[in-house]
Amino acid sequence: MERIHPLASDHDAKTEEVGASEATCAMLLGRLDGLLSGLTDPEKRLFCWYFLRTSLLSALTRSGYADAEHRFDAWFTGAGRGPEETPRTSLSARSIVRAILADLSHHGWEPLAETARLAGRIGRFRSDRDDVQDQADAAQALQAAHGLAGRAVRSSAGPLPFPALGQLVELARQDPRFAPANRETRAIAVGGRIVSYEQDAAHGAIWALDFAWGEVASSCAAWHIPLPCPGASGPYLLAPHLWPGERRLAICESTAKTVSELIRMAETSRRHVRALAAALSGLRSSSRAPDVWMAILGFAPFGIDQIADAFGMSRRGVYTVTETLASAGLLRRTTERGLVVFSGVEPEPIPAASAPVGVDALPSPALAAFDAAMSEIDRLLSRQSERGL
């Protein structure tokens, strides 16, 4: 039994409060599951680009790279340097990005795996130093997180994922890779005197738990696609001063916050793809313009060579596609350090009632299955009518 922590509250969270939080979180998980299964293929692609960017930035920020979002776009295209290392960063930014892309490229949901493979192939991520060991450490952190997820699921089976998530947190608290580090004491010379001060220790690999969080959350019937949960794990969840109920409540609230953001991402993807179909209604069905626009809008600006490599196009084809998108007001061209890059522009929203023909509210496999079922019913009815005649 752990000793009482000086920051511990006098009373644990109420059972009713914890139960209400778990119910809300389970409802959100179910809603997200339904949204994802109802997305069309283009909507899934845009969602995956949004999701991949969010996952990378979340991991970098939580690893101590405060300027990650500011530097990410130029870093991806090769027009700028990566996020700045500080005494609080323990792994290079490139090692974290490469490890995550490699991990997600084997994800069970093929749209996400394909997106991660594509981003890993065309990204111009560079490092200012030799980071071979960092890349190995980042990959090992992800492997360790997946191992903890498997142990948590096996030891906490149930209709809801929250006991298993709690077990994942308990296992992470015992692992030095993820457990919160103590503050470090440093000394400096000031005016001939030695002055001691405290500062936060280097960030560990707690970001890796986010990529195992979805495996545990999908251990029940509420969620079928084990998506990582960017930002769901955190030092506070592993803090030693939390009561059991407080920790359960914190886990539910953190998970619900992440899932709510993923729901918003899925709804945004659906809205933007429908608006895109209206803006580019005159294009051939084989045009690569929609795919190019979704990648650029959802992830980061692309250079000419990156577009060509990603979508198997010639430079002439890149110019044609980008000109089409720019004419429709969906793309903006700029020059950074002599490199031409294209940034995405969100389309004008359209009313739901005027969604363009060909953009279905249900995925095409569901419509195909429905049509097949109706055709079978018609066939059986016609056979019965012939027998009656």
C-alpha cells in the first residue's frame, strides 16, 4: 500500500460521479464508432490525414517540443528545420515522428495505415544530429506500450473498457519509461556564489501510451477500430497522489476529451468532402485533385516533388492539378526559401439539404449490401408470383 501523498485530497471521488463519467465516455466511444463506419472512402482519407497530423503534433508537444506546431509544416516540406531541442527533450523530434509513422503503417485500419506509409515516404523530416539511438528508443517505447496494452486487456476483461484502461495506467506507473520523473536540482554560479534551483526533468515516453490507448478502449463492444488517442494519457493520470476513484474519473474525462476531438474531426471531414464535391463537380471521376487537396488540407503543405511522389504524377500533371484546385479557391501557392509549396484552403460550406449527387450519407458498401438485399427480395417475390399464376 502506498504512503499518503502530501497532495492527496481528503476524500475519494463519489461513485455516482465516476459512473456518470464512464457512461458519458462509453456513449462518445459508440458515437465515434458509428461515425467512422459511416464515412465514405474520401471522408475516411481526409479524416486519416487530420488524425495523423494531430497524433504527431501531440506526441512532439508532450515530448517537450513547444514549437512543434509552429515548425512542423516547413519541416515536412524540407523548407525549414525541425522543432528545437531543449534540456527537457530526451528524444529527437525525427525519431519520434519516424517511430510513430512506422508503427501506424502496420495499423489494422487500412485507411490509416496507408496514410502513414504515404507520409513516411514523402516527408522531408531531418535532424540536426545523429539520432540512430533515439530512433531505436522511440520504437522500443511504442513496443513497450503495446505490450502493456495487451497485459491490461487480458487481466481486465469486461463489457466496458475502463477497468482495462485503469490497469494500463497502473502498469505504466511501474515502468520507468512512462512513470513521471522527479524534478531535477541544478546548480549555477551567480556572482561568485553557487545557487541551486529545481526544474522539470526531461520528458519521458508517455506519449507512446496514446498509441496503445485505443487497443484497450476497443476491448469492449463500444469501439471496434482501435485508433490511438492523442493526448489521452498524461502525467496526471499516473500521479501517486490520486485516489482510486479520482484516477478512474481522470481516465474517463481524458478519454472523453480525446474522443470528442476525434468526433469533431470526423464531422469536419464529412462536411469538407461534401463541399469539395460541390466545388469540383465538373472533374472526371479519375482526377487526382480531390486526393491531393485532402492530403494538403488535412496534414501539411506539400512541395511539387512531394505531390508527384505521393500520387504518381509527372510535374506537368502536378501543375495541372494544382492549377485546377487554385482556380476553385481550394489551394494557395507560396514560396519558402526558394521552394514552391501548396497550402490547402477550406471550401465554402454548403447546406446539408443541397449535398451534391454522388455524395452518400452511408458508405458505398452499405448501399451495395442494401441494394443486393432488396434485389433478392424482389427476386423471391417474383418467383412466388409466377408460382401463383
